[in-house]
Amino acid sequence: MIDQATIERIIDAAHISDVVSEFVTLKKRGVNQLGLCPFHNEKTPSFTVSPAKGIFKCFGCGKGGNSVNFIMELEQLSYPDALRWLAKKFHIEIEEKEESQEEKALKDERESMMIVSAFAQKYFSRFLLKENEGRTIGLSYLRERGIRDDIITKFELGYCPDGKDTFTQAAQREGYKMDFLEKTGLTIKRDDWVRDRFGGRVIFPVHNVAGRVIAFGGRTLTNDKKVAKYLNSPESEIYHKGRTLYGIYQAKRQMTNQDKCYLVEGYTDVLSFHMAGIENVVASSGTSLTIDQIRLIRRFTPNITIVYDGDDAGIKASLRGIDMVLEEGINVKVLPLPRGEDPDTFARSMSASQLAEYIKTNETDFIKFKTQLLMGTVENDPISKARLINDIVRSISVIPDNITRTIYIKECSRLMDVQEEVLYTEIRKIQNKQSEDQTRKDLQALQVQAAKPVVPAAEKKTANPFETEEREILRILLKYFHHEVFEIEDEATKEIHTYTVGFYVLSELQNDGLVSVNPIVRTMIGAMEQNVDNKDFDPIKFFTQYPDQEVSQYTSNLLAEKYIESKRWSKSGAFIETEAELLYLLVPKLIQEYKLKNVKVLLKKIEHQINEANKNNDSEKFMEYMTQFQNLKKVMKELSEQLGFRTIS
């Protein structure tokens, strides 16, 4: 667990602009900063950062919160993990070592697996550099491959000692449980038989976007063809191969700066590109490219260049990935390599400047790539040429952006000597077929939904009819909680007492027993009631830093909402008082409107009860409800008369 003092130090250090700008290009707009939202696709910036308030808010998708919420959402981390991410970035030390049984019990399974993985990485790295076996076998191999020491350190490479369970025993001596060694895949256990998964292998740790180790790849150094060349961690609670890209942590900054990502296949491909000075490179780690991997890249750049091996398998992998990338609205290019070359050997065969020049000269869009690849074999075969054109048209049809699609149609028309109208007709056919298929799927989904039992109304989530009023009350409380606005004269002593906005509002709500149906509102009001006399209580800081993400995001949304002056207070050309200057009028009016809304809702409820009692000929209930109805009508009349006129002095 992270103690509260450390949490406060982390949050104080993690200025919202510094955190967000690592992932989003921000431009100053008045007192705020503006950029493209990293959480949804948009062309017009609606993502706003308020340095003064310490919050972000996207007016497109609605997400908002503080720096911790931003990292939680972006990296899909838990609250403690997001704090650890920020602590690492801002050099704030957090003790992660499992020290006692009690502390171990407090760690959830996922965090425990992360801690075990972190220990394993440090163990493997130390063994590679410090132990005789690691230096003579593992380090020698890496240096033979031309991998520099700075790259070894940067990617935290290591070596697992060759032996049955040398690593496992070392981990257990340090207090790490067999349960988590198994779940991370570091140890394989069968009844009484135990062994290290990566024994005798050079280790490539796999980091998530936040920089934490979640898995490992191990390369054997034997020539035994029965032994797998590469061995990877199995899928686990912390590692999903199809959602992970090797090198993403080391590449993300340059992917943003260069506005491009190079996609390769393997670990050493990434290392060799880094040694050549190209750092915006990630690997799919031998797995077929997935939608989740593409979307992970898209968070940092909309431009991908695929660089796979120059053999048949690599070419097929390039072709397979193109349509998936295009469908996600990403601009895709392909860098063909000479026959028999792979990104690792090719990058090491030339200088950094030569590699950069080769990329500049040879990377091409997917139409040219497919055409150059296949045209030579279909030049004199009309049927094969038609098949190639159809293949390219299918790729173009998945592009979501109309302008980009049009440009590619023109390019295809020019290269393949086919009229544009013919290509448009084919694309329309494909899209109509896709639309029909989607409609069929939707109908099937509706049929499945219709077959499900109906949830009784009582079990459905209760709607909040007072959402607008409660949001405005909370916004006022957040901004003006300690403002002394109201002066009330004691009838007995004639003394004048000054009260804050917080005291006034909370007293009014308590006196009338007004309780929200929204649990977030109840949480916030409850915390304010406990701190109404605490002058050190800062509601904005307290709730934007609240551990519950729903509360902190709700708070950020409130603070991001623009206050609109009521027409009641403004006239054309007239002097407009600030909101703070109008609190003595606005706050009572707001509370009265809230009360009036509650009365109107109650009246509707009682009207329904009166009708039911009348239908059932229940005269006793009918008279009871009528009395309540008349009393509420009187209250509504009084509130209506007071609205806009009541003042406290």
C-alpha cells in the first residue's frame, strides 16, 4: 500500500500539463491548453487541459479527471499502478519490495505478479552483467550480435542461469511465492517437479506502456533443433500478447515526436533499429498483428510503416496487416527489404545515415507495394490482373476517411490503368455487401436481446431527476466552499453571524432532508459535511485527487463546465457582476430551485397515488394523499413566490 503522504507528494509533483504533454501535443488557448483527445478519434481538438485546476476534460467523449485519472485511463492501470507510474516519472521513491506477510496479503494478485516480474528482471540483468556464467555465455552472445552496452541497459536485457530451478530457488529465498512464480510463467511446476521456464536463455523483458515488466522472451543459445529458438511468457493476468508491443515504452516519445511508427517482427529487430538511431520502432513479437496492437500505436501516431522480413512469410505478414491498419483509419506504408534480409541484419549491415536514406527512398504506400509485388506475375494474364485490382479495391474500401479513400482510388486508377468510375462502382458493391452483413448481424443481436428476460423496473438503475440542480450546487460548493457570504442576525442577541457558502448550503439540505439518488453526489456531500468547519479543507484538491475514479472524474467534469450568466442578471450593454459577487443571490436561488424541483417530483408521485386510490375506491388513502397534495401545493406556491427575491441580510 502507498501511504497518504507519498500519494500527496506524487500528486503535487505530477502537474497535469507535464503528464498529458508526454502523450498529447498541447497548444495554449487562453488560460487552458488544447489538443486532440487520446481516448477517441477526432480531427478537431476538444481535449482541454486546465493547468490552474489541475484537470483535463474532453468535450467530445466526456472523459475527464486529474493526472492520476489520465494515466489510469490511458494506460488501463489501477489507481495504485497509476500512482507508481507517476512516482517513477517524477523520481519519487516508493518501496515495492515484499517485506512482510501482512504487506503481501494487501497486494492484489495482479500487483503481486508485477512485483515478481520486476524482481525477475533485476535478477536476470544482474546475472548477465555480474555472474561468470552470464558474462561468458549471455553477454558474449549479445556482443557477438553487435548489441551495445547502452542498448542492453536501455532494454534491461538479462540471462537466466542454466539449471533446473536456480532462479526459482533464488526467488523463493527472497520471499516470492510459488503461486505467483507459476502465474507469471517464470516457473513451471508439475506435482513435485519444478523447473525454470527460461533456464539457459538470453532474456528480453517485455514492458507495458508505463514501463513495468509484464512478460519475458527467452532466446536459447544451443543449436539443438528440438529446442524452441524463442520462448515467451504464457498469457496471464498481466500479459496479453495480442495487446502488447515489444519496445512500446522505449518508443512512445519518439513515436509522438516523429509522428510515425515503424512496425517490425522481433526483439532484435527493435534493438538494431535503436542502435541505428531510429527509436520510434515496436515489434509485434512474432504474433499476427492484432486490432489492439494497432490501436495502441494509434494512441501515439496515425502513421505506420510496416518493416517485415524480405521472405515469403514476411511479405504475407505485411499484406495481412495492411487492411487491418487501414480499417483503423491509420496511414500505412510498407518498407520492402531485399530478399533474404530481416530488419535486424539489414539495419546492422549499414550505417545509421545509410539506413535512414534507404527508408526515405524505398518506403511506399500499400498500393504501390502490392502492385510492384504482384504485377510482374499477372502482366499478361487479364484474370489475375483483375484479381489483383479487386484485392487492392478491397483494401481501399475499408478506409474510413473519404478524402484518403479518394486519393487512393486515383492512385490505383493511374497505376493499374483502370477508370476511376469502375473502381468507385466496385467499392460501392463491397460497402453495400458489408452494410448488408452488418445489418444481418444487428438483427441477429436484436433477436438474441429480445429473447432475454425483461428486467423488472424496480431493478433498473434509478434515474436522477435532479441532476442539473445537483451538479450546479456541487460546482458552487467546490469553488466557493469557504467564502463568507451570508450575514444572519440572531433574533435573541441581535448579534450578526457570518456564514460560509458551504455551511449555508449543507444546512439547507440537512434541514429539509434532501438526499441525492446519485451515490457520487452523496459521497461528496458527506465528505463536505465532515469538513464544514475545517478551514484547511480544499474541496477541489480533495475531490480531484479522490481515490475513486468516478468521484474524481465527476469533479473534473463539474470544474470544466463553463458557467453561463443568467439572462436574469445581464442586459445588453449593462455591467455584469462576477459570479462570486452574486453568490448572495445565486446560492439561495439555486437551493430554492432544487427544493422546488423536489416538490414538483413529489407532487407527480402523489398525483399517481391519488389516481390509484380513486381506482381502487380506497377513500381513506384518497383523503390522505389529497391532504399531502394540498400541503405540497402551498409549499410550491411559497417557493415560487420567493424565487429571485429572497435575500439573507
